[in-house]
Amino acid sequence: MTDPLDHWARLAGSAVLLDGFHALKHALRFGAEVPVAVTTDRAAALALADELAPDVREALAALLAEVPPQTYASLVARPHPTAVAALAVRPPREANLRELSRVPRTAPVVVLDEPRNLGNAGAVIRLAAGFGATGVITTGTLDPWHPTVVRGGAGLHFATAVERLTVAELPQGPLFGLDPEGEDIRGLKLPDDAILAFGSERTGLSADLRARADQLLRLPMRPQVSSYNLATSVAMTLYHWSAL
């Protein structure tokens, strides 16, 4: 039997870190290839599976290896309260690009235009997966597969297509940019093939994205309130799409 720590050492440079029970649970549910997983308390992790995720309990039982707490702490930068960690194979970029570019689409693509906050990006990916969005694209320098983003997304990167592209590389479809100067979103039904673009809370949409947008839309907001959190804006927009 392969030593899990040797296996971890061979994969650590190229694999996706699944940090915590919930990230591992979601990755398994959505078909991720997970070669190695460790925990400091195998019985406790399987009890958690019995309670919260019986559908993946058998897979976890076959996968989880128990390691000492100090060993676990050496494998992850920020040990998770559930004391579970795993490595997964990242989906091929080509497969994600095919999914993002497929037409017709039955659900929007979310674009985060030059995001800055890793945790916010993860929260958006979790939201997009929950709404059944086609995928999430980031522009700019933030890596949407950074371990902190994956942690914030609770492993739901494997439930939707997640990639980084330039504005020029965005897929086809009507592009709606969320902007305070846009038209009230409540007056429009968003099409299923929409591309929904969100800028950062501080700087908004980039000039390139604004130029590419077919229409600017604004969310309802009380006067003198500066902005919504990025994940809140995405949630409101996806709910508007899903409800009409």
C-alpha cells in the first residue's frame, strides 16, 4: 500500500488542496479525482460523514488515512477545524473552456473582473455552483484555483467550470456589466446565456470590460450606501436570473 505522505509529497506541487471535510465532500460528490486524503481522527471524520454526507461515506472510508496532528499541520498552511485535508486533480483547462464556450447555454457565466480578495472569489464560486451557473471566470492576476479560493468555495470548484481568462477571451453571449450607472436590473429578464460581469468593490468594472459589455445594469441600493459585498451582488443577480 502506498504511504499517504509519500503520495502527498509527489502530488503537492500540481494538485488542488482540499482544505477541510466540506471541501473534500463536495469534490467527491461532483466527480473529482482525489488520490490522497488525511485526517487526525478518522473515526470523527467518518462520523461527520454519517451525519452530513452519507452519500460519500463509503468513498471517504476507502480514502482517509489517519496521521498525527503535527503531520497534518505540516501539510496545510491553515489547519481546518475538521482536521481533514486532501489533494485532488485539477480538471483539464480544455474541458472547462469547452464547457464555458458551449452554446446554447442554459445558465449564465459569472465573470469577476480583476478581483482582489481570495475569500470573496471563493464565496462567488460557491454561489455559482449552488445556482447551477455554467461557470466562473476571473480576469486579472488572481488565481481562481488558489488554495484560499478553493477553501472559500468549499470544494465546489468541481461543480462548475472555473478558469482565468482575459476580457478578449470571454465566451460568446450577451454581456451584462453590473455598474451603478446602469439600468435598474428589475426591469430586465436576464437570458440563460448571459455573461454577468462584476467589478471590484473599490474600482468597479475595468475599462476593457465596460467597453465589451452589451449593457450595464445596476442593483437596487439605498442612497448613500457605497456598495454591496461582491458575493452579495452575485447572489442578488443570480437570484434575479433564476426567479424570472
